[in-house]
Amino acid sequence: MDQKNSDNTTKKKNKKKNKRSFGKTILIGFLITLLILTGAGAGVAVAVIKSAPNIDTDILNNLKQSSMMFDKDQKPIERVSGEINRTVVPLNEIPDNLQKAFISIEDERFYKHSGIDIKRIFGAVFHNVRTMSKSQGASTLTQQLIKNYALTPEKKFTRKLQEMYLSLQLEKKLSKEQILEAYLNTIFLGGYNTYGVESASQHYFGKDVEKLTLAESALIAGITQNPSKYYPYSKRNEKDPSAYIQRQHTVLYKMLENGYITKEQYESAKADKLKFVDKKPTYTGKYQWFVEPALDEIAKDFAAKYNINEKDARNQIATGGYSIYLTVDPTLQEAAQRVANNPKYYSGLYVPSKYKEYSPSEKTEKKIQPQVAAAIYDYNTGDMVAIVGGRGEHEIGSLNRATDVPRQPGSSIKPLSVYGPALDRNLVTPASTVSGSRLSPSETGGWNPKNANGQYPDRITVRDALRVSMNTVAVRLGIKVGKSNSMDYLKNKFHLSTVTENDKSLAALSLGGMTHGTLATEMAAAYGVFGNNGMYKEPRMYTKVLDRNGNLVLEKKSTENRSLSSTASYLTLDMMKGVVSNGTGKSAAFGGMPTAGKTGTTNESATVWFTGLTPYYSGAVWVGHDKPSIAVNGLKSNVPARIWADIMREAHRGLSYKDFKRPAGFVSVEVCPVSGKLVTEFCRQAGITPTSDYFPAGSQPSEVCDVHTGIPKTEEVTPETPSTTTPPATTPSTEEGNFDNGNTNSGNTDGNTGNTDGNTNGNTDGTPNNGNGTDGNNGTNNGGNIGGNTGGNSGGTGGNTDAGGKPKPPTTTTPPSPTALVKTFTNILGLILWK
């Protein structure tokens, strides 16, 4: 009887199981039918399924095939991922809690479905339709494995159909345990190419995976959804760990909900404090600073092309066996790092003992201070060729100061925000003169910019103001350009991504006192505009990516757009040559190669820059403490200028001499450096050395210098107050109307008492006086009356009045001798011919 009941029970169970299998088969058939109907038709769907690749079930061995990176000469330099980033472990060494954590958060019906989860698919569709989003997916662990292992992660119907089909096939060939084992060794778990649970366990907790606690297992399982967001070592999460802690709690709750842990285990794990250890090995290779940002750029482009997220893209790149071709010049990269590491540049600098070694994070080793960032860019091709993210040894994944750390650029921003735009908008020429005097509060809104050299000249040329980095001139030009226009140049024409609306101020735009600052890589690319005829080329770090079969997957071409007119870019470049030859950037000169650039210094020299270019490359270097508020005594802009020069010296080894290309249509004109106008003999007599400056043909100055005229300045004479009595007669002057050594006696007051600075009635232009009022001159003022009476009053003593206000009779004078008249006439004729 018992045996019969047992048989009946078994039959009922088998019947229920058969019904479930039958129902499942119907649902699967319905889903595939639905997918076929919503696709391009049954024939196309069959073709797509037939074109799906064959699956090699030896997945773990195939995972060892990593991607290879090549340099600009197509020579292999480094693997994207390798044994250092992935350690394959069998399932029996992976703790049950970790297995159940992944199943709970990623695929809670893993042991019940046959590769695809029908219930989850309909649930996801309903949720996404209701929320009008794509926030919820329905991929099973099997599908994720197929996507990462056999297919591209591209979001297309054809790929999804193949993924579902192959998942069903894989479930027939491998057990659940084999699928789970392959998945846990394949998945990307953050950090620098940390793939698989063993690598993650070592990376975060410094222990073998089999020793993980429940709390640690939940943390690792939670990372996989978004490794960037939940990465514990990110700067954001180090400041505020709430994102990954909440995710860990979510995983624990799902384990409780699915019956894998008890309530007590749940509460205990939540209370368990995570103890991270950074066990990343010290990276002694040569290309870390270039490889990391290059991979970021590739992942971004891959994600955009194939409509996937960057996490999946990074995963695909690292595990897909790709050939990746970078723009790095390995010889220059190594040389730049050697230069940056050389202690000679930092000797004599004083850092407070407490901050001689420093790290922004307690989880990373302290580094020697000050630190350095450098970027070298080939603006002719758009290729970034070398990047230095710091000096000394750094762990893999260390903060890259060249690509990730913006610093206030100081005066190195001036050519981009002020001088280039002012020339581009035809507001000035290099020879224009601008006041270097102090600015009034009404001009600056209460701010008082100062000049480092303590000089505030009344007039200085735009060229010289840039050469000596005169702040008051930069601010005045910034006012001319306008804050909105200056912002537009920085953000949209020079493509500085770190500029914000908070930087819309004269201090930020004219002198570089920005909220965040600028990046070395972006400054190097921006300065390339001056050597590229005003055109900006988008910098690139790779040229192409090929799959394991040699098919082109990605191709990167440098796009180009105009930032400045060719005229403005060349004139700015030419002015910056003076900065290096005879200005603040002398230390950047090297060899005989033409060089142009600009220094930059922040308050108290916390960060110092040199950014410049040659006919081959542009580059940027900054030096400063990792804690920006710490000033380094003795640190001046000559330090980054020397580093820049020595890196460029290495970059130009074996390159032939050439000069910057000057656009057609320029003329060279000698001008007076004081007035900015055409030089005259009087300028030379005043000891002024003329300068040659370039002007677009037709825009060169046509006026002669009006500062050095050969006419001595007149001492002002206060007009005499009329007396109430008749003034006494005076003895006429024998100097009346004479020239003194060819110069006019402006406002001749020697000959006529009362004739101050010309006639009292204002006769200063040589026109006849009608004898009315108080003038008293009945004749003309012979001599042209330049700046007063230059020829003498031959008709009377203009301006003399008696007590009653009536004209005083002219004083009797002795006529000038014939010799004096001849001399006067000769001098007047000479002056007229000169003018």
C-alpha cells in the first residue's frame, strides 16, 4: 500500500514536471514566434540563428586570450589584461555565499530556467513600458556569459536573438555548475582590469576568494552591475561610500529573500565593517599613464558605436582578443618619464616636512612632492604621443595628473582667453599700445589685479605686455573681448572641458584663477591651434581596433574645426616667441628650434605651468603639490619650463630644423615700441630702438609716432590775473618769435608780457585775429603758431588789457633783423617739409 502511494506520488510529481516542461516549451515557442514576427520575418530570423557562431565549450581556456596593444609604429607594447588581472579558479574554491550572492542579484531563477527567463522577460518589458525607460534588463547569467564570450554586446535585435538561441544551446552542453564557474571567472569587477572573483578578492581584500566573508561576498557581487559607480577606490566613493554600501545591503536582502541566509546572518553581515586593502602590484612598466586614458577613450567610442554602456565595452575590449593600435611614441614616452623623474629640477625647493610625501587617499601610498604632469601632442596629425601622470613609481590605476587632475593655469590661459580672441576680433594688433596702469574698482568690480614686476606703465604694446606677462593689460583686453566671448573661445573653440559658468569672471578668464582649472592634455591640444593655422584638431590616443580575425572594429580619425583666424593664430604665436626669447619663458628655449609659449603661476606659486609649441609638437607641463593649498617655496615657472625644454629636446632628436609657417599676406613694418605707430627720426633721437612687427597687408599703421615729435613739452603757465591798474610798460624781448635750435617755443611768453601760451583769446592755430575783445593783434601771427605763438606776434601784444578792459595800445618794439627773419623762415620751412 505504501509502495503504491509512493508510486502515485512519484507519478503526480512527474506529471506536474511534464506539465511545467510543456508549459515552458509553449512559452519559449511563443516568445521566439513573437520575436520572429516583430523582426524582419521568419526567413531572416532563421538566417540570423543559423549565422550564430559555434560555441567552443572550453570557455575557461579561451578566456586566457587577452587583447594586445601596439605603439604608433605597430610594435606590441603591452597586453590589456593578463595573468596579473585574472586568476581562474574552479567552482569548488569559490565560497557558496559568493555563488549565491551573484545568483540572487543577477539571476535568481538560474537553477530553474533553461538559458532564458520567460517570467523575467515579461516583467522587464512591463516595467520598462510602464516607466518608459530601459532601466531593467532580463539577461540571465547564461546570456551574460554568451554576450561576453561569444558575441558583441551590441544592442540589436539580431544579436539578442542569437544570444537567446546560443544560451539555450549552451545549457544543453554544459551543466549549471560549469556555466556558473565560467561566468564567475569572466565577469568584470572594477579597478584596473580586474576580471573574475579571485582577482577581485585579492584586489579589494587581499585574500584568496575561498576566504571571503558573507559581507565581502555581497560587496563583490554588487559591483558587477556598474563597476564604475560601485568601485570602492574611486575618489567619489572614498569620500562617500554610501553608494556601494547600499548596493551591498541590497544583495544581502536578496539573499535573505531567496532563503540563502538567515535573518541573523543578514543583520550580522550588514554590521560587519569592510576592511579594504590595496593589493594592486606596483607597476614598473613604462606606459601606464598613456594606456589607461587610451582604454577609457576606446571604451567610450566602442560603447557609442555599438550602443552599449561603457562597462560592457571595457569588458569586451579586455576579453575579446583585440589588436589595439595606440598613438604613443614609446621612445618619447620613456624619455619624458625620465626627465620628469630627474631630481635636479626639484632640488632647492622647500616643502613643509609634514607634506614632503603625500597621498590624497589613505588607501594609496604617499608620493614624493611636488608632483608633475606633462603631455606632448603632435598637432599636425592630432596624435597624443606622450603623457606623464606623475613622477616616481606609482601603482596600477594611480591618479593620472595629466588627464584627471585640473589645475589653475595662471597666465598660461592668456593666449587662449584674451590675446588670441582680441586679435581674432580685430580689437588690437601686436603693436597696439594699452595702458598698464592700475585699474579702478569701477572697471573690475572692486578687484585689484597686480603686476608681478611691480611696474604699471602708462603705455605698453600688446606684444610687450604678453612678453612680460602684465596682468593689468590682460584684464583690460579681457574687458574688450567680453566675458561671454572669452568663455566661448575657451569652451567651444579651444575645447577646455573643465571650464564652468563659475569661471565667467575677469580673474578666471584673464589671469587663469579658475574654479577647477585645466588639464595638461587639453592645454597641449589647445596650444596646437597656434601652430596649425588656427585649426583645432581633436586629440586622439588610438587609431584603430581589430578583432581576433583582423576585422576592423573601431577607427579613430581626428576631427578638425577652426578656433582662430589664420592671422590671429600666427600673430599670437609670433608674440609668444618673444616670451621664450626675451620674456618670462626663457628657460623653455632649447637648441636652435623655434619655440613659442607662455608661463603660468598661481597665487603663492602653488602650481606653475609652461605651455608651448615648436613647429613639430605642442606640450604642457605643470608642477605643484598634490594638495593644491600647500605652497612650495622656491617654485617658479622656470621649473616646468626647464622640464618642458628637456622633454622637447628628446622629442626633436633627429628632426630637421624648420620654422613656423607664416600665412601669406603679411608685411613687416618698423614701429615705435612706445606709441605703436610708424617710427620717426625723433624716436631714434630719443634713444628708442624701433621694432619690426607683422601686420596683414592693408592694416599696417599709417600714422607717425605722436609721442616723439621733437617738440619739448611746455611748462604750464598760470594766466595772469588782470590788475585793477594799468600795467607798467615792459621791455620787449629779443627772443620773440624765434625758434630754439629748430624747435618751436611753444606758447612763447618771453617777448610779450601777458601773452601766455598764445593769445588770451585762444588764437593758437595761426588764423588772423580781428582785433576784437582783448586780443589786441591787428595782424596775423607769422610762423604758424604751433602749440602757441611759434612765429612771434608782429601785430601787437595779444592779451594785454587796461583796468577798464579796453585794449592796451601796442608796445613799441624793435623790428627783427633780416638775419633773424631768414633764420626763422628757414626753420619753419624745414619743419613743414619734415611733417
